[in-house]
Amino acid sequence: MSAGVRIGVVAVQGNVSEHADAIERAAAATGHEVETVEIRESGVVPDCDALALPGGESTTISRLLRLEGIDEEIIAHADAGKPILATCAGLIVASSDARDDRVETLGLIDADVDRNAFGRQVDSFEAGLDVDGLADPFHAVFIRAPVVSEVGPSVDVLATWEDRPVAVRDGPVVATAFHPELTDDYRIHRLALFDRLGGDAGGDTEAEAEA
Ligand code: GLN
């Protein structure tokens, strides 16, 4: 069992308990002791080893992050090389450009995104995705999901759907267009948050599956 880690779930808007649950399951699987904390104000992020930036409404989330002064703290966290998992609206906020003036992006990922790219008629759908670093497909739940429309050279595309990137990594930041917290499968949380924190890797990453 490795030393305890503190993981913050940004909670300025929306429901965050599913992320905390997934983080706790991933921690148990990797032999980490974890404390999850909800972040609604500045001053908490600097004490976190890793962060989750959940979905919701990216316009609202970005406005509240700025209002509370959490935005600069998240940027400093990423600059320090500490892990972040950003999902759905979190991906939009973490991007470089959401092509929407109402979203103040944080530029954590060198990528542009299109909000609601799958169109209003396709409000939500589910798909089995091959994800780089996971041995078996991941059951992905998309809800009014964005897609990544352009990526810079520092970005690795981890998964695509219909030839469009829906999971990416840029250094310490992993971002998904889908909601990995909405199934019991914690492998994306493990990949994004715990594999970089060290400790017992546990589970079925590709390296282990091939070993
Ligand atoms: N469509 C939302 C946005 O643009 C994101 C949806 C979600 O997080 N499920 O912010």
C-alpha cells in the first residue's frame, strides 16, 4: 500500500459523486489510500495530488472557475505535471479553444473542440471504444458530447469514434468526450490519475496484458 493521495473533484457545478466513487474504486485496485475532496473555492487545488474536472455545462463551469479563482490554480497544477482527468464539459474547459466565446478555456490540452458535435438529434449514445493503454474495450457513455476537432503535436489521441478523437492525452492531462464515471469501469480513472502517481499498477493495462 503506497502513501495516501488527495484527489480533488471540481464541484462548482453538477453531480460529482460518481467521479469520487470511480476514484475510490481505482485507488483500491492500485493499492492507494485516497482522500477525495470537492472543490468549490480557491485554496484547495494546491493541496491536491490529482484532479478530476467533471462534465456539466462548460459555459457555466468556466465562468464559475474564473469567478472563484480556481482557474489559475488548475493551470498551475497541470504546469507542475500533476494528473488531471477532464470529462465531457471538462474536456471543453480544458481545451485550447471551444470555438464559443462563452467558454473561457484553460488551455491545458493543445486541442480545439466542437461542443455538441454529435448534434442535438443524437443527444446521447453508448459505444465500445478501443482505448490506448487499456487491454479491453471501454463502454463509453456520450451525453451531448463534444469532439476534438484539431490537435497539436503534444497531444496523443487515445481513442476515436467515427474517426474523430474522443479521448486524448497531453502530458499530465487526460480528457474524454464521454463519461467514464457513469459505468462501474474505473480503468480510465486509473489510467489518467493513478498510473502517473505510481504505486501498484494492478489490473489490465496493455503492458501487463502483454507481459
Ligand atoms: N454539451 C455540454 C457543454 O457543451 C457538455 C455535456 C456534458 O458534460 N455531458 O458544455
